[in-house]
Amino acid sequence: MNLLETFDGLIGSWRDVFPQTRTFQRARRLVFGLLVSVRMHLTSNAICATGRQFVDWTADYRVCSRSPWNPHRLFDPIFDHLPQLLASPGAPVRMALDDTMCKKSSARIPGVSMGRDPMSPPFHVNLCYGLRFVQASILVTSTQADGPARALPVRFDFAPPAKKPKQNKPKKSADAISAQPQSPVPGGAASDSPPSTGPLQTSPAADPEWEKQKQEWDAKWQAYKKEHKLRRLPLAGLNAIRSVRESLNQRPETCQRILIVSGDGSYTTRDVVRNLPALTTYIGRIRKDAKLHYPLEAPAGKSAGRPRRYGAEAPTPEQILRDDSIPVMEVRCFAAGKFHDIPVKVLRGVYWRKAGVDVPIQVIVIKPLAYRLRKGSKLLYRKPAFLICTDSNMDLQALVQDYVYRWEIECNHRDEKSLLGVAQGQVWNRHAVQRLPQLQVASYSLLLLASLLSSGFQRTADYLPLPKWRRQSARPSLLDLLNLLRNQIFARGVDAPVVSFDDFASAAVPPELKSSKLPLAAETLTTVAA
């Protein structure tokens, strides 16, 4: 079975996600149009790519704005085919967790916020408008031998931060200002008493309208503070972990498997580590000066005061790196196309106050790796990595390898933004703003799954030949998959020899169209291909 047939079969399982068959057909059409469009990946270009630029396009836009469907169910085919992608019936499920910012140009789009530009230089942080999403990707490897992993997105949750109330604080009227007592300090000098941090004190003659505005402002600010706590990034990541764990529990082949989550320092917090669901292990980066403790020893006698919960203070991760008494072990892991011997240090059976006294952790320190910019240059070192794992008995080689595989989610972000144009759609509806990117990421995940089911992890001869200046790659890239998908669509649409582009144009124009103006050649070519 080729890539196109496998991909179309996986999309066919979306029929139960949408309430009506016609809605599913429109969504399927949009998916193919967004994938094969040759310019910006907009909804309008997807409509043109599927040959519907001369009919009513309203229903195509309403697929993401009005039709009721759950975006999480779009990723169900990944969980259904997951057991056959794992090495053994008891193999754990590896997952990478990260957030990404999809740039937008207007601050009036629903959910758009201002955040740090990830492409800004380290010496000058820039800001940009964008949509924030939290992504979770399942990491799968070849069942025959150890090698590179492939990240299949299973969640792409919209996680906008809380919006601050407008800075139009209530202003006092002239009567209220004149009624306030003046400062006795002459010359406007500052008094010795500290400024009041509570609500502004006014005289009984204060303007009641101003008091009403002030109460409304205080209510809005308190509501913002509560919403800000609920929309924090660690909580969004925790919700994604719980959602994936729930999807695994709904299937008998995966309900008893361990879920190993790899995250960065943004998710190594009290909210995530203390509230992990059952059968879930977390691996994440930690501060180099984090305070750790040994287990509490049994007291010799009755001590006064509160009972202690932690033992003596353990060395920090940075002290573990510099401590020569802790042995250095080398673990063999696959990274950057080949196997490497990575030097690490480990300290097991310690406690971190943010994780709690009931969660023993192990601390792993990956020593700086040496590299040279060119042959004969001086030896340089990268920065060390400090990790924690909530399973103190987890195998060290598997732990480091799982965290190294987390890099694959960065490849997902690159493919989604550069090649798929996720969140490029010029939509303004509050539902479409989050659903259209989720539809694009779900189709991208199914395309990766279709490549694994049809040709495995290797780049076979079915794919188009690489240019002469390219080295043979170990696996197909997303660009290889898109080129092969377009090639197979062309092979199905062009069964007879084509004389000129006029034949393409005449096939694309509906017969009932009154105007004799032909569409552009690029749009017509894409229409016949789709």
C-alpha cells in the first residue's frame, strides 16, 4: 500500500469525530488542500487546491468555526496503531512535552498574546505577537534495532495566557482631589512615612462615581489574578499529560504501560511533579542550585518542636558535577545519527522539596561534551545538563536515551511552522483560531504515521531521488513525504497524455461557469493534482 492510500485510510477513521458525513468530507478536502498547496497554507489556498474556488466556500470556513467536534479525537488513530509501533507488549510509551509560539501579526486576533521571540539573539530578547500551544508527541523507534526516533504529535492544546484588564484606572474628579488633605511637608519633600500599599484613602466628600469605578477595577484585577494562576504553562502541560494518559487507559493494549514524559525546565515544577497520574514517570531539567535532601534517619529520642520530614541536605546538582567522589559512568545512547558514549553522574534516593517527601527522585548530571569547530582547533565544551526523574529505580541508559529523544519534538515544531504553515490561516473566529492549527497538526501526525506503516523508518526507493549535493538520509523528511504525496496524487489524476496547460484549465473550470476567464496556471495545476 502506498503513502496516499495509507494516509487516506487513516483519515477515514475521522468519520465518527464529525457530526455529519458532509462535514467530514469538507474536513478531508481541507486536509489534502492544506498539504498539497504550493504557497501559503491558508484556507483559501486549500479551497483553490481542491478545485472549489468557483463555488460557495462558506461551509469550508465553518468546519473549524461552527461545527462541533473534539480536536483531541483527531489523534485517536495514533493511539490505535501505537501497540504495533512499540518493541514489546510491555514496552513503555515515551512522550515529549514542549510549548511553541506561532507568530501572528495582529493583537486583535482572539487568543493572541505577546511573548518572547524564540529567534531573538541571546544578548537581546525580542517580543512578538503569537498564539501559544502546548504540544505532546509520542516517540517511537524501529522495532528491529536501536536508532533514531520519530515524534508523532498527539496533543496540540491552545494555551493562551490570561489577559490583563485594560490600564484605564479610575480617575478622581476635581472635587475629590480638592477635598483631600494636603501634605504638611513644605516644598513637596518626601515624608518619612512609607507610601500606602492599600486602597487609596479619600475623604467622605469623595466622588461616589469614582468609588464605583475603583470597585469595578479591583474586581477585574482579582479575577485576572485567579485566571492567571489557572492558565499557567505548567498546568497546561499537566492537562496534556493527563489527557494522553486517559487515552492510553481507554485501550486494553496500552492501559498498563508506563508513560515516560520528558520535559524542559518549564514543566519541572511543583504543579507537575506532585500531580502526575498513575503509571506516569517524569524526566525534566532542574536548576543547578536546587536544594536536595537525603532520607530522614530514625531519631534516637523524642525531639522537641515539629517533626522533621527531610534528612540532611544533599549536594546540589552543580556540586554533584564537581564532586570527584561520585563516580562517572558512561552510557551508550543514539544521538545525531550515531551512537555516543555519554559521561554521566547519578545520585539516587534523594528528595526535592517541590516534589514532596513521598516522591523519591534520582538526579542525573550529564557532563559537558567536548567538540571542535574544525579539525585542529581548540577543544570546546558544551554546558552540562541537570536532570531529575520521579522513578528512582529507572534504568540509567533508558533514562538518558529518553531525554535525548526529546529533541525530536523540536523537529516537529520546525516542520509545522516552516513546511506546513501551522497557524498561517487568516481566521478571526475564536474557535477557528485554535481548531485550524490543531487540524493541521493532526494531519501532519497522520502523515508521519502513514509513512511508518507504508515504508517503515527507512527512506526507501519509493521516495523521489535526492539532489546530487544531498547525502542519503536515514529517514524521509517531511518534504520527502509531501513530494511523494503530490507525486502519487498526480499519478492518479493524469491518466492520459496532456497536450498543454489549456487542458488543465478546461478541466478545472465548471461547465456552468458564465465567465470565460481561465484560472492561473499554478492554481489549475494544483487543482488537477488534488
